[in-house]
Amino acid sequence: MPSILSLFRPAPHVPFSDDDTVRRMYPRLRWQILESTFIGYAAFYFVRNNLPVVSKEMGQALGYSKGQIGDLLAVTAISYGLGKFLMGAVSDRSNPRYFMPAGLLLTALCNFLFGASSNFHIHLALWTLNGFVQGMGWPPCGRSLGHWYSLRERGMVFAFWNIAHNVGGGLTGVIAAYSTALMGWRYAFFVPGILAILCAVYLILRLRDTPQSLGLPPIEEYKNDYAADADLHDRERELGTRELLFRYVLNNKYLWLFAAANFFVYIARYSMLDWGPTYLKEVKRASLESGGFSTAIFEFAGIFSTLLMGWLSDKAGGRRGMVSFLCMLPVFGAFAGVLYTPPGMLWLDLTLFGIVGFFIYPPVMLLGVTGLDFTSKKAVGAAAGFIGLFGYLGRTAQGKVLGLVAERHGWNMVLYCILGATLAGIAILSITWKLNPRSAAATPEKRHIAMGK
């Protein structure tokens, strides 16, 4: 056991290399970190978002009700939220080169066992565990990008990296749907599990820890970006667990505000990911393949908008709450359109799904970046995990509630619930209109005031 724990410890700093080596290695390694975390996080989606795509087929084969499917979606959401928060704190003190692949291997194992089982209670336990170890995905990515890219770059860099959500989620819809159509619903879990194992090996070969562990200077020194980093004293010191959680996360009022907004943003996001394929099949008479294709449209629609809004949030001085607020307005309008589109116009429903995906993913990305903007880069995993926890509490609520609402009151009432949650998210985001990392934490003194010190 000690040897396993030591494997996860952050890689030690080594003496700095000469200037020529730094100039040669830094750009290449920055791209290597961005590319490997992108591919790795996309692979986590293969073994997380595959269940909603085949929930109807699995439910029919095993006799599961919508309420039971909703339970599966709800437990994985809450366990993922808890995992993202708790594993985020562990990740802040771990080497992502080994921490992230370990998460992929564990979630692949859960998928293999899930696909081999036919018992609801075993499925419930396995998907709960799967959600928890899925929390080992985002935090090491946040730690890596926070150490290799400076604050002034984060909006655009995270916007590009965030496309991993869309690529992974979109491919999952296609992989799971066609695996089911060709070989049966169990292969919607076997095939993604194999892909996750292959990606875990790739991460071990490509991913690295901090620049200092490779003999390179900190990113602030390399980019001459000290002015943008308010946390001068703690920039490179590894934090203790208590200090990390209480000083930098739980006493930070800005993180609480963004977390509350994320609760409702995730309801809007996952309502169509979790229930969209089933809704289209039952109400709009879509086929299995068309239902799975709706997930791909939803995911891929967010690629360009995420890049655009990330760039705009940088140009707006880091006012990511303002940009998120503006994005949620057309999301509300698209959901209203889905409610009133008559059956037989699947092309219009898919277009509206695309509009929701186009505008929902920028807030998903930007609210995660606020975890970096409003705290130390040494606490980014815990901060992003805290915001993500509220997001997945939102997913839990919709996973459980919307399934019961659909069963008892029909799909129209489900759409009304989604519209109400979207409106609540818009209201909270309006409060964040003027917030940016420099005004909230321009100096260490202001930072402590902002955190209630």
C-alpha cells in the first residue's frame, strides 16, 4: 500500500534547466499536457454517458421502470459530484500522470461488471461506484492546466480543452447506440470500457506533472504573468488538506455563488442528455439510432460556441458570469421550442437540441474556470470539485425527479420543470454580472477579505 500511495504523490521539483532547454521544451510540453488531458477526459465520457443512450433498451430487456432508470441516473450524479469534490482535494496533492489513468481503469472495470450483470441492486451499486471514480477525471486536468497555462490564457485554453466534453459525449452517443444495435445493450458498456483502458495506457505515456518537476520554471515566470496571479505567497507551496478546503474553498463566498448557479445549469444540461433520447423515441417517434444521434448533435454543437465564449470572457476581463448569463437566455428559448414542436418534425427538435448544446456548454466550461480564477492554483481541484458538486446535485435532482414526473404527469410537465430550472439559473447568474478575478482578488489583502478573512 505505501508504494501505491507514493505513486500518486506529486513529482518532486528538480533543478532548473538552462534557458535554451526551457525555450525548446516549454511550448512542446504545454501542448502535450493540453492534448493528453483532452483525450483522457473525452475517454471518461465513454464510460459515463453511455447509460442514458441505451436506458430504454436496457430497461425493456430487464423490466426496469422509468423510476428505476431515474434512480440509476440520480445515484451516479450524486456520487460523481461527491467524487469530484473529494477526489479533487486528493488530486491537488497527487501526480496527474498516474492519478488520472487510475480513474479510467477503475471506471472501465465498473462498466465491464455493469454490462455483465442483470440485477438492479448490483447495477445501482456499480453505477454509484462508477460515478465516484469518475471524479478522478476533471481535477487532475484542472491541476495540470492550472500549472502549465497562466490566468490570462485560461479562458481560451479551457475553452479549447472543454471541447473534450463535446467530443467524448458526442462519440459516446454513437458508440453506445451502434454497439447496442449490432451486438446488444451490454456492449454499450463493454466497448467503451475497452477504449478507456487503451486511453489509460496512453495517459501514462504522455501526461506529466508540474513544470518544476521537469526542470522548468513556474508558468508565471515563463509567461511573465505575475501581475495576474494574486496568490503570490502560496503560488508553488503544496497546501495541507485543512488549509486547502477551508481557506481556499469553503470560506470563499464567490465559489458558493458560482456553485449555486451551476446547480441549475447542470439541470438544463443533463435533462436532455439523460432524458433526451428517450423523450424523442417516446414522444417524437425517433428510432434508436436517431435518439443516439441527438446526443451527438447536442454535444458537437457546443464546440465552436465554447471557443468563442472562452475568448470573449478573456476579452471581458474574466467576467465569466456575465457571459454565462447571456448564454442561458437562448437555452430557455430553445427548451420552450422543444415543448411546442409537434411530433413528426424531428429535424426541428434536433435543431433545437443543437441550440441548447451550442449555448449550454459555455456556462458549463466558464463556471468550472471560475474555480481557478477565484482561488489558488494549488486548490483548483477542490474548488472546481466544489462547484461541480453542486452541478451534479442538480443532475441528481433532475435524474430522479424528471423520471417520476414523466411517469406520472407526462413529458410536457418535464419540459415545464426544465424551463423553471433554467430561469432560476439565469436569475443567479445575473448577480455575477460584474465579477472578475482581478476585482475580487487583485491583491493578497483583498483576497483574504473576499474569503472572509
